[in-house]
Amino acid sequence: MKNIITFFSVAVIIMFFSVVLISTINSGGRQGKPGLNVISGEVEVNLNNFVKIPPKNILGEPIKKQNVGQEVIVIDFWASWCPPCIKEAKVLAETSILWEDKNVRFIGIALWDNEKSIKKFVDKNNIKYDITIDQDGSTAIDYGVKALPEKFFISREGKIIKKYIGPIDAKLLNNILEELTSSN
């Protein structure tokens, strides 16, 4: 009986290490990562209405009132460690400045990140719009975020009109904003 238990214990240990070895070989030795949207594109929106975001920015200041009915809102879920987010950061920062006088508002929601890294990223990329932290992921869950970056475009009526996954370029971002502001 003791030999049977020993045999099964050794077999289980060998199977466990075999699975670990095969997984390591298949992944090239890389550890798992949170989801990243490395392919860009517009996708179907599963939500209809704008969901309010956390009330304070990374400086602890209240985020300006979200003026549903008056402004188009671009919500960007991102993180400072996310390569596609890094790729598009300057595009979002520069575009937000171009559109701020046209009642278009950008709000960044940092996910799976820390305050020090976020502030450094904001300074480096000269981001002037409000950035908040989704500490527990609840806002990302409310929006159905699956990977970073993801952008939501909200009409003046508070309806989510478009969702864009992955990094966006300036031309496409400006085209989407032109479409949203001219149709309102």
C-alpha cells in the first residue's frame, strides 16, 4: 500500500513539473501579463450610457464636472507600463489641447498602476487633462474593459458612440472627434 501511495505521489509531481516545463517552453519563458491591445481598431460598443468616473484626479483634486449635454467626452483606459499606451500618449495629449476649445474633454483612467509612475508618465508626456486611478478596477468593469488601451467616445447626450481598442493615431482620432462634434 505504501508503495502505491509513493508511486502516485511521484507520478503527480512528475506530471506537475512536466506541465510547468511545457508551459514555459510554449511561452518562451515569459510570464503572463495583463491584457494589452496591440492591434488597433473600432469595436462594437456593449454599453449605451456614460458611466460616471472616480471623482478625484491623481492630485487629489475634484475632477471637473462631467458636462453631459454640453461636451463630447473621450475616456481613455491606460497604464504607464503599457507599451501601446506609451505609443499613443503624446497623440492623446496633443489632440486634447487642439479640441479643448471645441467642447471636447479627455479623461484618462489609469488601471493596474501606481500613483508615482502615473505622475511621472503625465509629466513626461505633457498631459494636461484629468487623470484618475481606478484602484479596484470597478470603473473598468463598468465599461467592460478587457485590455489596455481602450477609448470610449461619449456624445453630448451621454451615449457611448464608439469604442476604440489599441493605440490610436492622430489622424483617426481627429476624424472621430470631427464626426462626433459635427453630428451634435
